[in-house]
Amino acid sequence: MRIDIATLFPEMCETVLNESILGRARRAGYIAFACHNIREYTTDRHGRVDDYGYGGGKGMVMQPEPIQRCFTDVCAKLGKRPHVIYMSPQGNVLTQQRCMELAKMDNLFLLCGHYEGVDERILEEIVDEEISIGDYVLTGGELPALVLADAVARMCDGVLAASECYEEESHMGGLLEYPQYTRPEEWRGRRVPEVLLSGHHQKIADWRQAQRLARTKQKRPDLFARYPLTKADRKLLIKYELGPQQDGEK
Ligand code: SAM
């Protein structure tokens, strides 16, 4: 997969994309990122890419033409049109499910707004979908684009050591993940649950599933209410005494 990011602050994005797991995956060729400075596509001799909004108001608005020129250039370099996402507080809120779908695409083009945002006409012209990272407003689309790039990239082949690394995680399959422990076996009087030291694979798997169910029910009742509880799940909850079933619960 390749992710192109159109931004006024490419260095801000590069810094993050060159670090840690994404940086390693990028250098190893499992994923490609390219950050484009929209300012390089303006024809204004002072390098301006924004102007006052029609109708008044305080903020500046990013002009459509530099963004269009940047997009056209990326399309020419790729030899095809990527799926275009505008990072926007007005978009659908990003979910793990949407990240999984996006991870199957070959090319994504992420447009980062700044100031009051971008001229509406560029959205009509090139954007396929708008994605938000939550119901709050940030100063720019760079952090949201990096959040999306990270969440999507880690599900691309080779980026993590194995697909199991993300398949059992929170939000995969509708539940939160079970608790994790590492050495030492006892820390400040708190012991690692005995079952994890037993070496008994089935018992460990059952305990983990019971924990997933219990902590989703406790921490995210909204997710739990949507989760299709099986007979086996119900038995596990009872076996591990992780909360009696309430009236009306599935
Ligand atoms: N005037 C816009 C509005 O009220 O909808 C907000 C503009 S915001 C200050 C500047 C840019 O930050 C946006 O163009 C967008 O790219 C990005 N942004 C801000 N909050 C975001 C969020 N929650 N999710 C994704 N992008 C966001």
C-alpha cells in the first residue's frame, strides 16, 4: 500500500512516519508514504495558499487550485487515481472496521486542511470521503492523517510481525482485548493470574475470552450491547463469575 499525504506541514508528518514500527516498515518496503507540500503547488509569487473567506468571518480558507495541482501531480506519478480522503471534523468518525477496509486499498490520498479548512469546491471535485478522528476540532488535518495512516498501515502485510498481533486486539471482532501481563510474576504484591502461568492453552484461551467479555461489558457497555453473545460466551461469563446476566440481556 502507498499513502500520499497532502499538507502544509510535510515535515511534521515525516517525523512521525519515520519513527518506530511505521518507520521500520517504510524502510523495509512494506508500506510507502509520501508527504507533499501543498505550498509547492501554488502559482502565487508570495507562496500563498489561503485567502479570506467569502461572506466574512475571521479565519482563512485554503484555496482549491494548489490542492488540485498537487492531486493531479500525485495521480500522474502513480499512474492512477488514489482513493481520496479529506480529514475533517465533519466526516464519519474513524473505526477499526473502516481501517480494515482501507488497508485493502492500494493507494490512499489524505488531504489535510488548516485554518478554517478548504474551499468547498475542492471537496466536490476530488474527495471520495471525509473522515473525522473524533467529535472535537484540531488546528489541522496532520494529526488525524497520521492517526489514520498508523491505524491502517499496521494492518498491511509485513508491517507487524504477524497478523495475530492485531487480530486479537481491542475493536477487532467487537470486543476489547483481555488484560496483558509481563515479568515479574509478582509486582508489589500483585500476582499474574495463575491461569496464565499454567501453560494450558485451552484454559488460557477461555480465560482471555471471558476477560474480553467482562471488560467490554464494564468499560464499553455500548459495544457489549451490540456484540452477538454466543452460548459458549455466556457459559464462560458464569464459569469465571464475571457478572451475572441481567434481565433482558442477550
Ligand atoms: N472550520 C472547520 C469546521 O468547523 O468544520 C474546522 C477546521 S479545523 C480548525 C482545520 C482542519 O483540521 C480541518 O480542515 C481538518 O483537516 C482538520 N481537523 C480538525 N479537526 C479534525 C477532526 N476531528 N478529524 C479530522 N480532521 C480534523
